[in-house]
Amino acid sequence: MLATLAAAAVILNSPATFETPEAKNKRMAWWREARFGMFIHWGLYAQAAGTWDGKKYGGGVEWIMNFAKVPVKDYEPLLKQFNPVKFDAKEWVSIAKNAGMKYIVITSKHHDGFALWDSKVSDYDIMATPYKKDILKALAEECRKQGMKLGFYHSIMDWHHPDYGLRRPWDPRPEAGKPDMDKYVAYMKGQLKELLTNYGDVATVWFDGEWEEPWNHERGMDLYKYVMALQPKTIVNNRVDKGRSGMAGMTQGDHAGDYGTPEQEIPGKGIPGVDWESCMTMNGTWGYSAHDLNWKSSETLIKNLVDIASKGGNYLLNVGPTGEGLIPDASVERLRDMGAWLKVNGRAIYKTTASPFARSAYKWTQSKGVLYCHVLVWNPGSIQLPGIRTRIESISLLTPTGEKKLEFTQNADTVTTLLPSSAPTQVGGVLALKYKGTLDVTQTAIRSGSDGTYTLNPSNGDVNGSNLRQEESWFGFWTNNNDKIVWDIELPAGVSYDVVVEYACEPGNGGVLNISIDSASMNTKIESTGSWRTFTKVKSGMIALPKGKYRLIASAKEMNQALCNLKSIRLVPQR
Ligand code: FHN
């Protein structure tokens, strides 16, 4: 027994895991294959729909109690209004399934403390509303019927419970006495025990609200062990503990948690051996807002899915149902488009692993014996795929009617094939390159497109820096003077190029962007374009260099607060 305890102690001190790597791999297997899940933010805040006392709020309006500084006594009346009579578990699960999502994570309790299930340890739950039916019970039953995995989001931070260690400043509630965090944790464990014993297999527990002072590493490690003891097969995100590095979401050091949780962003590169999931909204809010119509396009959502999968991550895409229990039409339409794309290309997403290329003009995923090249911008005609030394046996285009074989040639390390005139889906198409044996790829320098233009962007650039990173389709967070971007390119003989910079800059920011390549160096004044998403193109200078391989470096010569969002640097052959 002592030996076992000693062994357990050793594992306990390893990076916050309580099992062997083999056991963890077994436990994580379904999640690593799933790649795509639905996040559902739903609760009393849906009834408010982003407005309080006639004032409209922006951002994540599941925070409206906080934004509008609503005391508990004035928020609780929502209990009597929340009556989601149009909630239909079968419809919700079917929407997720038809979208190609493999798991659902729903807010069992968000920061406002309201419980979506029939909790015996709280009267602040769905049974206190006119609806009086256990939402999570209905959802769990339907998920089992449809073979959909179900996980629970659970907020550690609780703006309602009097014992949560930090009351809202505008709602001190002295009459409730001094908060007792130990009592609160006992209450939270009581609710988690209900969730983890009464609703069948819980695929994952998605903690949140861990960032405030009352929560600490010791409590996080204890809570992780508590959850694992109740459901040893579940997996727990890194927000159970204090190891999350802000919105970048990856776990620092020996903290509990099975996967990282980047939020509203996609890491610039995947991290081999690290499990992570980017959670993102479709518009600007997690909870339902009647007036946030800033919907991302289906194309953007599909490209996000591909980008994330190409880096070995999962995409947890959010819907915020209405107070009546309906998933907004705009969300349903986009999920339908994603499902249609995945019907054709799902095998290039599910059960795949990250791209073998550190950089490429294309997004790649892979599975045993197959490389998937995601050609998201469709230019019919010849396409070159550099860096592939393994002998390719065949190339097929994935289409709605099955695989379409393509002719191809292969020299030392470049495969060339011809893209047909039209793309098989609304967002490009996927080439399946099949091979036998082990994969052998090289990291080649960036080459030009068929028109001779070099497009340098986040898909093929490397960041040397602390804050600068990919944000959607550009480099963002350029707030550190020392951060820079590097591209390795291969130039042909005798061509002169115009250097064209595409950037966006919010008023009050900007400076001077320096671009250097070999002995050439040029400065571009970065001025406001009106917003971080309003892009403009400016000619920075020109280069004419002998044939060869070069390193082009973009850096900040001068900077006010932030330099810019850099979408691309293009080398355009002078005509
Ligand atoms: O404060 C929450 C927010 O409301 C939302 O739930 C997101 C989803 O990941 N998490 C927190 C912000 O990081």
C-alpha cells in the first residue's frame, strides 16, 4: 500500500495529472478525434437579451448582471420570467449533429449562479421558473439517443451565492454575513456531484470563472481530483485551476486540467503534444443578444475550423439560445453550411492530426497514409505543393459525389497537380495525397503563386516575439517593439518586385513598419485606417535581388501603443 501511495505521490507531482500517459491518451482519445463541438451559453441572461432598464449592452451579454451592476435582489425576478416553452432538446441536438459537431458543452451554471437543472442544493434553479422542467435531463437523454457526447460548463465564480468569496462592489449584501469560501466550495461540490451522478456519462467538465482571488491552485487541484473521482472517464479543461495564460488559454506549469482553452482566438501555431480547444462565438456575445447582429460568415467559421484542425486543436463554437429556447436562425444557417462542408470534407478534419509543415501557403491535416491539403482559396489550374519527399501514390479531390482522381507529377520535393475549374464546396476544396510508409517532408522556402506574386501572411510567417500572434487572418497584438515576423523566401533570377503592405490601424496607434531583406530595407508610415479591421494597401518600396533564398523581416521601427494589424506583405512582380 505504501508503495502505491508513494507512486501516486510521484504522479501527483507530475504536471498536474494523476495517471500514466497511456491512461490519459485513452481517456482523451474521443476528444482528440472529435475536433468540433457546440458551446451553448444559456440561462436567465437570455431573458434580458442584452438590454437592462432600456439600455442596450454590447460584448458578452451573459455578463449583463455585471455590466448593468444589478444587485441579486433585482436580478432574481428574471426567475419568474424565464419560461423557455420552445426549448426542444431533439431540435438542438439535431442541429449540432447535422452541423458535424461531435460534442456539446452547455452552461449548467454561469457566473450569475442560476442552475439549468433540478438542483437539490439550491432553489436558484430551473425548477423555480415557470418552466419547472430539468433542461439538462432532457438534453442528456436526447444526446444519448443521438449518440452525441454531452459536457457541462460550470462557473467557479458565482455572483449569487452569499458564500462565494468576492461579492460584487455594488452588491455587498452585508445582511448575508461574511462570505465563507469553504462553505461555497462545499456547495459547488454538491452541485457538481448532482451533475456527475444524475445525468449519465459527462464527456467533459468545462470550468470557468477561475481568475478571481478567492480561487487558488490548491482548490483547483482538489476540485480536479474530486471530479475525476466521480467520473474517472471525463476530461476537465484547464480553467479548473489557475494555470490558464489569459485568453491565449494555454496551461502554464504544473496546473490541473487536461486541455488548454484559447478564447476568441486561434494559436499562431499548434503545440505538439498539447491538447487545446479554441472556444469562439459566432457573433460578439456568448449569451443571447437581440441586437448583436455581427455574425461571422459561414466561410470564416469553416476556415476557422480548418485552421484549428491544421494546428491539432478543437473548435468549440458557441450558440446563445433565446429566452424562449430557440437557437437563433443566423446560427442555424451557419451551422447548416458547416455541416454541408463537413459532409464532403469531414475525413480531413475528424481523427486527423496537425500539419507536418511548420509553414505553408495551404492548411494541412493528416491521418495514417494520407496528407490533406485544404485549398481554401480556389485558383483553377496548376498548383504546386512543395516540401513533399515521400512518394505520393495518388491525389484525389474530395467532392460531394466522392473522390475525384487528379493527374499529378512529382519531382524531388514538389508535387504539382491541376485544380479543376470549380471548387467542390463553397469554401474551396480538399486534396487527399495518399502515400505508403513513413511521411518525409521538408520545410521549403516560400515560393510565388502562379502569377509570380509572393503573398507573405500568417500562414507562412514565423513570429519572434511575446505578444504578436495570428488573430483571424492577420497578425495582431503587435504591442511590443521587439516583436517581429520572419519569412523565408526563394526568389528567381532577374525579377524586380513592388513591396505592398496590407494593414489596419485604429486611431491613436501606428508608427513605422520596417521591412528588411538582404541589404534592402524600407520604412512604411503606419497611419490610422479607422479601425483594427479596416485594411488598406500601401506600396512600401521595391526590391530586385539575384536568384536565391532570403529572409524577409518585418519589425516596428516606431510604435504608438500598437503598430497595426498586418494582413500581408506582397512581392508583386513589376510589369
Ligand atoms: O466570463 C466568461 C464568459 O462569459 C464566457 O463564458 C467565456 C466563454 O469561454 N468565458 C469567460 C470569459 O473568459
